[in-house]
Amino acid sequence: MEITNSDVMQLTFQAFLILVLGMVLWRFMVSFSKKSSKPKGSNYFDTKYKDKWNR
């Protein structure tokens, strides 16, 4: 069994295609997760003492 030049080119093309599609999918997921994630905020430090101090 001999590996021809066309087999190598086809394998290289498939590897490149998988790499590009993976990067596109990764960027899409990053942009989607940034849109959906918002800071929840916390009321842990909201105390009566803080309210009086700000006045």
C-alpha cells in the first residue's frame, strides 16, 4: 500500500477544514456566551451602615 501525493493533499485539506471550522465554532460560542452572561450583582454589601455612610 502506497501513499500518493493526492492522499496527502486530501488529508491536509481535511485537517485544515476541521481547524477552520473549529475556530469559527469557538468564536461563535464565545460571542454567544458573552451576550447571555450578565453580572448578577450582589446585595451582600448593601447594609444600613453603608446607606448611612453615603449620606
